[in-house]
Amino acid sequence: MDVSQYLEIFIDETNEHLQTLSDCIMILEKEPDNKDTINEVFRAAHSLKGMAGTMGFKRMQHLTHDMENVFQEVRSDKIQVNSAMIDLLFKCLDAIEAYLNNVKESSDEGTEDNEIIIKELNDFIATANGEKPEAAPAPAKETEKADSAEPTDGVGYLQLELTDAERNAIRAAEESGTNVYGFMVSIHKDCLLKAARAFLVFKAVEEFGQIIVYRPSSQDIEDEKFEFDFSFYISSDEDIEKIKAAAAAVSEIDKVVCGLVKEEQITAKEKKEEKEVAPPPAQTTAVAMTTAVETVPEQKENKPAAVNKKPVAAKTVTGRTIRVDIEKLDALMNQVSELIIAKNSLVSIGASESGNFQNQSFHDQIEYLERITTNLHESVMKVRMVPIESVVNKFPRMIRDLARKLNKKMELYMTGEDTELDRTVVDQIGDPLQHLLRNSADHGLEDNETRLKRGKPEVGSIFLNAYQEGNNVIIKVGDDGNGIDVEAVRTKAIERGTITAEQAENMSKKEIVNLLFLPSFSMAKKISDISGRGVGLDVVKSNIEALGGDVEVATSLGEGTTFTVRLPLTLAIIQALMVEIRDEKYAIAIGSITTLESIKVNEIKYVEAREVIHIRGNVIPLIRLDKVLDVEKQKEEEEDLTVIIVKKGDEQAGLIVDNLMGQQEIVIKPLGKYINNNKIISGATILGDGEVALILDVNALF
Amino acid sequence: MVNSLDLAEKEMKQYIVVKIGSEQYGIDISYVDNIVRLQKITRVPKAQSYFKGVINLRGEIVPVMSIRLKMDLEADVFTNSSRIIILKLEEKGALGIIVDEVKEVVTLSDDEIERNTGKKDTFINGIGKNGDELISLFEINAIVEENI
């Protein structure tokens, strides 16, 4: 699969994670025992590794994996943070940054293996565990390079046919006492930008002298009219090994063969050949000079063009678009919010002081204003909506890679990729979904033999279904694998001291399964780079909750597991029904309301000591909001009750309120960090008269 | 977070003097964002008991704490001179605390402050002497802390 369109996201996210890492390491340097920071550092490294893996940047993944290992040891208190380690970690960050810069420039991570750093990391862990540092694993790549660099095969540069002018130039160089070296350079077969590589080689060697002969011609090299090798002669006073090293240092160069060239050698060989008409030597140098100059701008144009090729192709599909900084949209959104608050206060003035504003046109204008602000808000919201496609499209490739790595057959089925979500949500939903999919692939699915034994299809299926439901977007991620072994989780939790045996007795299956969302609770028996370090589910949960959503898990042993992620469609402004309970006002999102009912007290029935009502064939449990919200009791109960029927997934419930105040567009504001996060209240809003009303989170009432 | 102790040792500091019950308290002025009259406070169900609720401060939602309840004093009696002092803390944002009365701003140098050393679990980090009057100086970070 083509991942180039995600490069931008990858680069952004990597930058972000690198920043987090470096910030956290700075903190660790000062407070080596700061658990939160260690956890954060670990998560960032983990995400970084996952992302590099997804994009197929193996070297980067390798390095981050080993870095993560170190954090793992720190997290489990096996290693103390010390200054040597901090130094090493910063070296790692630099190396990762170097990869990232390569990626930015050429969509490729480059060829630097950073074996030294990786060895140091491993030594670090080994010494910490009381082992002697192992001898470094022979850097295979480098030996290979060294082998092939030996001029064993034909000295290609000697076979060149030279023009008289070039021969004159060589002779002239020899006469003036400088050496002429012949070079043959082979470029890696997978190299996409051969001309760029060639240019870099020329640039590197030109520091040592002047190139007098190009084969193929410099123009052809620029136009990539060559296979995988090219040759040149250079006149230089420097040592040949230096030049060779400079040329070989350019990435994606497979080998460099070189040697001293004597004019007689060439002449001797060429004597048999017919002489060509020699152009004046002056012109040759001029050509050489101009080409050298020309290659520079040419090169600059070349690179971005090649890098952009694929993203550009992807963009054309979406039609005419412009890229807008999300911050600008946020600012616009805030202004729309303010406008709506101002409009709401005008509406309430109009309503309360209607005596003073009998003018019909005043009300008309307010209604007009209302329509405009609503439309404006919708437009702004739509601008911020993007399909989740951009995030989920990287998953098939990931699953394919995982299938190979885990040696399990599996297939990913996705639906609803065109489901739209607020951009900020989409940006942050990638990580959690990725974790869930990896979990499914690694822990969820059984290996092929087990599946066959159990009578399941050999190829495991993993699914990701997204769809909109009211004001929420639901994303279900799951598999048809083994399911979660609730008993095993229970045992493990007791073993780890997460819960006591007595507590475990009283916990429902659902509560036990929810233990998996606790930090550092992993069921994996061995650590792989896919999952099983106990980061993951807790991160998934906290990430999703930070977006105002929630995650649930349903599992059945032997049949599979499904994670249901519920996300709010919009973050800032919603349509809400305002209700009154005694003298307090609350807002309930319209999206979660199905119907409004008026019932008599004597219609309330009891099932298992719970109040329910029976409406159109459905038995719906009642929730008395005044009790849930600790509002003062009413002296006498009213005969008629107002019930709001709300839904969460397939479940329904009836909320009893005192009064309905009507529908209103409200701006969601956070309650701040001081007040204990009680899940029933998801935020607050400011009403037209400046009063604050709280927003009920219906999902938390079930 | 700025350590108010360190700063106070070097320079003169300004405090807003407020009255809670019969005692006078000083609040480091660098934490104070605003002082507003009492307005309708919207109760937040299930919040910590010492949080009276939230108010609308120019379009932002600001939680309001009863410092009396936090310090285990008797509940607030709201009068015409009651005020909400809006504190601004870098990490957690704005927070309002209810006081009975705002009196004045005083400048205290370090030798006018008697530090209570060794005592823990207190909201007071020192006693300031302003003429004959004694002012208990609030440790803002302790007030903001979740548990006493």
C-alpha cells in the first residue's frame, strides 16, 4: 500500500512525540523518580515505534524499540535514571530526528543504522541487569559494504572512451603535478532519485578537486539517463582514500571503485581507436563548469518534485481544497460561539421584555439572526469535518505486516471509512484505534492451528466498523478470536495485587474485563513490539476520554472481542433540550433523546424493585434525575410526570424532570480542573441571561 | 510553580487583606486575577463539598470554592460585602474563593512576616504584622490542593 500520503501526518506526529520525549527526559534528569513522566516518556516512545513501523521505516523502528526497552526497565524500577543514560537518550533523539529529516527531504529514512547507539542501549540494559556487555553484533551492513567496495570486479572507469579534449585535460593535470583518479560509483538498486545521489557524490568529491570527465555525460546523469553506475575522473592533490570515503558517505551508494589513472594507460588502450576531432580544451572546462553550476538549481527542483509526486496525486482526487491551519479554524469557531451566546441573550431579552418591544420587525430580525448563526455554525462545523479515512487507511497495511510478523493469517474488514468527524478528533483517534487493532491481531486472534482445531476459518478476521448514531460516531473494533478469558484476568489481577480476592468475588464479568483498562495491566506473556507491555488499553481509554468519548468492551470466550468507541460528533456547539429540575437548569444533548413522554404517576411499574414504564411495547427503566443530581426533595409528588426517553446504543432509559424549557443551541465549556470529574456532568454552558447551566452526559447515567 | 516562600525572603510583597469570620487573611496579590461581587453560583452535583459551584466570568466557566468549608469553618453567610476573589493559577486555571469582605492591599517586608515552620497540614504559611493587626497569609498552593 502506498503510505506516502500519510507522510505529512507521520512527520507532524513524530515531531510532536520527539518534543514530548525530549521534554520528559529533561524532567527525568531533574526528578529521576517521577513516575508520571516515566510513563509518559514510555508511551511517546511506544507510539513513535508504532508509527515508524507502520510507515515501514525499519531502522527508526529498531532504534525506538531499543530505546523503549530502556524506558521499560526504568519503569519497572530495574534501572535508575542517571546522567549517562540521559546523554544516551538524547543521542537517540538526535538520531531519530536525523531519520525524520531524511524522511522530510526524501520520503526515506536514509541508510544510517545507528548501530553504535543501539549497542549502547542494549549494553545499558545488560549492565543494569548485571550482565557483561555483549560484543557488538557484527554490523552486517558495513562489512558487506567494505567487501563490495574492494575493487575486485572490472575497473570500469578504465574502460571509458575519452575525447581528445578530455585526454588533454588529463594530460594537463598530470603535467601540473596533480593526480588523476578514476571512480566508478554504483547506486543502490532501489534508489528513487539517482540523479540526486549522483549530484551529492559530485558535490562531495568536488571539495577535493576538479572533475574532468563524466561518464555518462553530466547532462545524461542529470536527466537520470544511466543505469545504476556512473564514472568520472577527478584531478586532485588529496589522498584517494579521502575522496573515496566522501563519495561512499552519500546515502544509497552501494559501492565506490577507484584508482589512480595515468594518461599513458588510457592512451595505450585507445591507440587502436580512431581519433576524433578535438574541440578546443577551453570549451571542455567551460562545459564542466557550467554543468556544475547548473546541477544546483536543477537538483533543488528535482527533489521536492519527486517527494511531492504521490501526495499531489492523492490530493487531486479530493478536488479543489486549501490547507488551513486548524488554529485559524478554532479561532473562527470561538467567534461563532461568542456570536451564538450574544444571539441567545438577544433572544431572551426579546422574550422577557416583549412588552417594550412590540415591534414585529424586531422579532423578525431576531429570528433571521438565529437562522444565520445556526447556518454559520453548521458551515464552520462542516469545514472542520473530515472523513476518518485518512486515519484508518493506514491500517490494512499494518494488519498485513502484523500477519507476517506474527505468522497468523488474518484479514481486516473495514466499513464506514467515509464517516466524518471533527478534525481534532480524527487527528487523535489514530493512536487508540491502532492499539486496539494491534491488540486484536496479537492477543485476540488464535494461531492458525488452534483456529482450525476449534472449527473456525483458518484466516482470522479483524473488523473496524464506523457509523454515525445521533450526535455520536461509533467505531467498533474487534476480532473473531479467542475473546478475553475473564477468569485469567481475575487471577492475574489478584496476583498483581490490583484487587483482593474478596473484591474479585464480588466483581461482575464486565468489571473484571474493565480492569484491562488500568495502567500497566497487560495480559501478554511475552513482550513483542506489537503489544503487551501494558501500555495500550489505558492509553486508549484516556485518549478517548480526553476527546469526550468513551470505550466499552464486549467479549465472549472463544468467539471474539469487540471494543466500542463512542465519540462526540462535534466538540464545541450542540443542539440541546433545556430542562428544569426544581430551580436548576440542565442541558441534554438532542442527539441522545428519542421521545418526550408525559405519564401519570400510577403508570409507573416495578421490575426487580426498579421503577419502569411500559411504552409502546418497550419496558424502559426510569431514572429520577432529582435523586441522581442530589436536588432537594419535592414536598408532594406531582400527578403528571415529564419523562425524557434517552438512548445509549440499544439501551433506553426515561429521565424524570420537572419542566421542559425548549430546545437551544448551546456552546459547551469545560468545568475546569478543580471540580472532581463527575461523569454525569460533561460541561457547562452560558444561557442567554448569563446564567450557567450544566450539561448532562446521558451516557454516564446508564 | 513559584515558591512564594523564596520570593518573600528577597523582596517586599503585596497582599490583599480579606476578612473571613473574625479573622483577617492575606492573599498574595500575584495570584489574584480579579475581585467580583457575589453572583448566582450554579451548583455542580457530586462535586467536592467545599465547591459551591460555577459562575460565568465574562463567558468563561469558573469554579467557586468556599474557603470556609475547605478550612472546616461554619458555612458562608452571604452579605452585601461578600466577594469572590478570582485566583489565577498557571497549571489549573482560574478559581474563585468566597470571602466575607475585602479590606485593603498591604505591603509586607520579610521581617514583618513570622513564618510558621514545621507545621504541616495548614493553609497558612505565615503571620503578617501590619501595625497592630495580624494577618494570616494563605498558602495558595495548599488551598488549591485536592485534599487537606
